[in-house]
Amino acid sequence: MLRVREDYGDIPLYITENGAAFCDYADPAGVVRDPEHIDYLRNHFTAAHAAIAQGVNLRGYFVW
């Protein structure tokens, strides 16, 4: 996001597709525990927050 701002100026940015596939499954109780996906998203949200703090004009973030 920082590089895009440097290359193209202060334009509004939207992350429109941010997802990942992990090998998850439902346990016998039907609960899906997905720590890899949670960690993946946490890291990306942290990076987005840092970019906003550095002046990136991030307007939207969509997770699939």
C-alpha cells in the first residue's frame, strides 16, 4: 500500500480480495478451528492499520 501511494499519489485504495485457503475441518462437535486463517488476517489487518497511520488513504478492506 505504501508503494502504491508512492507510485500513484494519494489515491483512495480498496483491498477487494484478501483471503487464503487453509486445510481446516469441522471437529466432531461441528466447530471449525482455523488459527492459520485468523493469524493470516490479523497480520494483514495490522499492516493495513500501519499503512493508514503512515497516510495511506485506505477506504475499504474486503475479506472473502
